[in-house]
Amino acid sequence: MRTRLITQIKRTIDRVTLISIATIIGAVLIVVTTPQITAQIKTVAKYPATACPSNLSDATAVATLTNSKALVREIPAKSAKLSSAKVANYALGTNPLLIDGNANSSLAVIKNSSGALATGICTISTGDQWFVGGSGTVLSRGSIVIVNSGLSAATVDLLPFTSKAALAAVTQVVKPNSQLKVPIDSLAPGEDSIVIHAITRSGRASTYLFDDRHKGLHQLGVDFVSPVSSPTTHLVIPAISNVGIGKSAPTQSLRVLIPGAIDASIKANIYSTDGSFAPIEIDGKNIKHGQVFDLPFKPVVNAKNYSLVIDSDQPLVAAVLTVAGSDFTWATGAPQLINAGFNLGGLTPSVEFVGANISVQMSWLDINGRTGSQSLTASDFATWTPKNGIARINFKSNGKSYGAIIFGNGFARASIPMTSGASLENSALPATDARVISRG
């Protein structure tokens, strides 16, 4: 009896073992034959929508679009739906403009009644920006402009630095689907030498610094101050205008800030078609930390444009202010060029490159509908100007160089660094596959 019981138990165990083995084999087969989860995910790459500020001056302003079929909507709008712009150069009024994402960055181009020119890249904020430029004196009507193109409130901290010290942060909350203008003289009253660090804490904000100066009824010029993303020990300003009025040279100065806790020693070199040299007013200077300095200098170059490269033993931010006649322009730092594209709206640019190994492929569409391309190779400095106005232009760098674009006619000048208004974003979308559906 006992032997029979033991035999039954062994048979039961063997049966359970076989069932377990069969179950494991079946599970393995299901895993092998069933499409993997990763195979059910599609990756979609797209440029995010960007925003242009409203007309911030007293004259004309346009947003340069890829073509007349570009999708846009003004901010605010009753509907979030985008519609065809119907024009390539969209007139900006009292409202900012949201532009559907595309590979080429759009520009906000402002020209006031005295002929002064300002150009800024329409963008979506990276969240951390340094604006080296502007003024808080009685001559200033400039402002920090925050465009919130999202459906929730945006919070932006503004941290001003002056020639004396860093000031307390000012927090701005921007309503959804709206624009807020913060006068610079309210952030740093009476201060001429300022730098503003803008940090987006929440929301979909695009932040700009628009420098607008007047003396009574006389206009002294306008310009956007292009932001840089972070302080660096190797700063390259690729394009600085050197055009004056008649025989008078322009007035120029370097604005510099060491935001850290240690003083810095800087080295500087100027590059142009005339060669390279170290500007004595800047090279070898020791700069105190935490204070903004304006260093006047006179470059001994005959070229219309030149580049400035600064090396420092401490991270810094800097920009060059050029004043000529009734206009001025801020030339700011640029990141190393890889790929960049711009909608120029028919403007005729002067393109400047600086670097030890300049190798850039350019392709464009001009205002007459003709396409063109050109390879540019050089060492230290290179410049190029098209024969006709440019609608769209793209740059691809195969070497190590930095670039910027200068626009202008007569005394009016404006520039932008070769940096994209928005980076390509990847998103994962699920793909439907009936084979993964199981029925009970």
C-alpha cells in the first residue's frame, strides 16, 4: 500500500514537471514569435513651433517665413489652429506670431522711421539665456519681451548684473497665449552697463531683449540683443560691423561680465581680411568678477567687418556694441557651426566665418527664384556676399568654424549669430499591430 502511494506521488511529480517544461517552452515561443515592443514604436523627428515678438518699434516689422504657405497664428488667438500665412514676409503688428516648426529659422526684422535696423531670430527659449546688451538710462526705451505661446502660465526669472553688482532676481509670470514687455530701466534703473540672465522656470516662453534708444524726439537706433546659452572660456564673436559714416569711424566697445566668484584674465585677437592682431585695449586685461565692464577699443582694420575671439581663464559672457550715425548694433557670441538655415526675406547679407579650419557648404534660393550653392574654405577668416537678395539659405560646416550674418544699408546695421531658433526634437509614437492583441 505504501509502495503504491509512493509510485502515484512520483507519477504526479513527473506530470507536473512535464507540464512546467511545456509551459516554459510555450512562453519562449510566444516571446520569440511575438513582435517586440520596440518594433511597435515609431520615432518622429520634428522642429517645434517658434514665436516672433510683436512690432516693438514705431515703424515696420516683418517675420520672414519659408514661403507663403507657412502655417502661422497670431498670439493671442481664439483658436489654436494654424493657417496659411499667404505671404512670405508677414507684417507684424501689436501681436506676436507663432510659426509652425521648420528647418530654417525665421527672423523678426524691424526698421524704424529713421532707417535704423534690428534683426532677431524667432525662437523657442532654451530655458537659460544670457543677454549682454541694453541700457537702463533715461535714453532707453528697451525691454525684455517674453512671448508665452503655451496654454499654461510661464514663469521667467530675470537676474540683472550692473557695473556695480548683481541685483536681486525679478520673477515674471506671463499669462497663457500672451506677451509681456518688461522695461529694462525697471530692472536696472539708471544703469548703462547691464547684462540680464533669463531663466525659464516653467511654460513655453520665448524671451528677447530689444534695445531701443531715444534722446528726446531724436532716435538713436534699435537692435535685438541675441542671447548666448552659457558663459564660456572661449568666446567667438564672428561678425562685427566696422562701417562708419563718411570718413568717421564707428564707436565700438566690448561689454564683458565674469559671473563667477573669481576674477579673470583675458586674451583677445581680431581677425579680418586685413589679417589678425591683438587689440591693446582688450588683450591682457584683468576683469573683476560680478561686475559689468564696457571697454572702448579702436580696431586698426580697413575691412567692413571683422571677428573677435576672446580666451579667458574664467567663464565669461561678452558682446560688442557698434555705434554709427543714428543706429547701433550688438554683435554677440556664436556656437561652433554645424548646420544652420535661415529665412532671410529678401535681405542681402554679408556672411562672416572665423576659425582655424573653415570649410562650409552654402546653398540658397534668391528673391528671383534662382537656386545657388558654393563651397567656402579658408583659414582664420572668410567673408561672402551674394549678388542678389536671399529668400532662404543653408549652411553645413565640415570643419571647425563659427559664423554670423550682418545685414545693412548705409549706416544701418544688424547681425545674427549662426544658431538655430529651434533644435530638431524626437518623439515616440505607438504603432498599431493586430498581432499583439490576445483574446480570452
